[in-house]
Amino acid sequence: MRHFTLEEWADYTNRNVGPDKELFMQHHLESRCTFCANILSHWQSLRRFAGEESRIEVPESAIAFAKAAFTARRRQRQSQPGALTVFAQLVFDSFRQPMLAGVRSGALGSRCLLYQAGSVLIDLNLDLVPDTGHIALQGQVLDSKIKDKGIEEIPVMLQSGQETIAHTETNEFGEFELECDARKSLQVSVAVNPRKNVLIVLDETVWATRQSSSIPH
């Protein structure tokens, strides 16, 4: 029995075969050829999967985050070829915590974020400066393996794309302060040691003001 090729069953699934060949292939399936039936089943599953994927709408913030992350990693590889760049993971966001009971609405200008990369913890506090519209960023870099001690005298840079907006070093407690305008894409780069950079990617959503409309009980 002659079997049809993978390409032919792909065309059959996508309805790219002529009516005569389509009828011939249908008769072949009706002859209970399990080999070709299995191939067709796989192509049909793939087509359904592709259709479902095409209907997914990715948030613009997620796209911006991915672009910023790749740009930042490429820049780090160019500036420090031997250094390892590690993306920090957000483990706490004060805006995700429920507001106090009885508060009908509110707006908080301060936001606390905690990031982790291995044993390294980076605590960020973002405040909107009303007069300038800038963001004041205070942070502390800690090593969870060393209790109650920050990582001192390490470089911290605030970047946007290929531009370095501000830079500083941590003090004896691992603390640092930076200020900038609220751009759509920012990265905080912390050189934990000469061989390792911890990277935090911030998008425009971190500058948002929390709103709440909870009804008092």
C-alpha cells in the first residue's frame, strides 16, 4: 500500500490540495491506513494549537519587558564579555497587597519592590517627586547568606536602552540612591562581583499609581 508523505498530509490538513487528490487521500484514510491516519492526526493537532496560539493577545507591557531584557543582556555582554548576567525575580510588590479595610479609594506614590537572584536580595523603594515628575529610587543590596549585612561598595547603574542615566555605589550598608525621569523602559544593573551582574528590568507599569475602590464592611 502506498502511503502519502508528511508534506502531502500537511497540505491536506491546510486544504492546499486539489479536489481530485483530496478525494483520493480521503479514500486512502477510509481504507483504515493507520500509518497515514496517525500522521494526519498529528498535523491536525498542530493546526489547532497554532490557531489557539494566534488568538492569544500578549500585553504590551510583556513585549516591552522582553525587548528591554534582551537589549540589556546584549549590552552587558558587550561591556563585560566574561561576566554572567542574571535576571532578578520579583518576589514582593507592595501594590499587590490589599489596602486596609474601610478605605474607599486611595493613591500611593511610594512603591516597595523586592527582587531575588540566588542569595542576592535587592530591595527597591520608588517614590514620585511631585515637583519634577521624576522617580526617586532608594535601594539596598543584601546577601541572604550573610545576616544583617549589605553588600558594600559595588557599582549600581540605571540604564535605558544603550544609555546610562545614572550610576552610583552602595554604601557600607549596601544602600544606594538614584533619580531619573519615569521612562517606559529602565534597567537597574548591580555588579555583585566582577564576574556577575544582577539585572532588574522595570517597565512603565511600576510608575503606575495604585487605585482602590473597596467598600467598607
